Amino acid sequence: HDGVDALWFVGDQAGSVMVEKASIGNLKQVWTNLGKDLNWSDSEKFDGDYFLQKATQVKNVWIPYGA
């Protein structure tokens, strides 16, 4: 589990809740469908930046500067 950086889960609501609860211990990025049906052929929702937003994470790097 610690070797996994993120997880996408598509399934029933109970499975979605289980995945989200399991991710709390080490703050894994998860994306679940919360048991809702997804229309994968919906080009308005699933084209473009939708998957990119789910697949990336912005991180800040703090660099000490000055005296």
C-alpha cells in the first residue's frame, strides 16, 4: 500500500467508501465514482482536461532564502 502513489476506483458505493477510508492513513490521492454510473463515451465530460486534473497534483517547493 505504501508503494502506491494514487488510486482510481470505479465500482459500487461501498467499495468507494472503503478505498477513501483506506487512503486516510497516508493521504493517498484517490478518485472514486461513489457508486454512480459513468458514461465513458461522454466526450464533453471525459475529453480534454478532466482526466489530466485527476491524474496530476500540484506541489509547492519551499526554498529557504536570505539570512
